[in-house]
Amino acid sequence: MISVTRLNGSPIWLNALLIESVEESPDTYITLVTGKKIIVLEKSSEVIRLMKDYLSSIGVQGATIKFQQTEGSS
């Protein structure tokens, strides 16, 4: 789980494995695989860093990077 902050200042914990996309325009929108969108105070780069740290801590980041490299090398 990663901790981010809603626009009203309240913290929310998200399952990083359920995040489909993160976009900044100028607010940061996190879209979950369920289709739900959450607007947060953190910049997109911070959310991505939090996701990478979480994935690394559970041992998933290496598999994700390998998949992306394999996918792009075709």
C-alpha cells in the first residue's frame, strides 16, 4: 500500500498493484483498474516513486522491469 493525500488534506492508502495510470494536468489523477479516479496533492513523479518503492519492497519490481524490457524489444 502507498499513502497519498486527497485534495482536502486527508490521507488515503492505495493498493499500488491496482493503479492503472497516473496523470498530472495540473492536478494529479490516479486511475485504478476499477475505473475509479482519485485526485491527490502529490506530483505524479512522487506517486510513481512511491509505487516503485512499494513494488521493490514486495519483490515485484524486477519482474515488472523484465516484462517491460521484453515487451519493448520485439
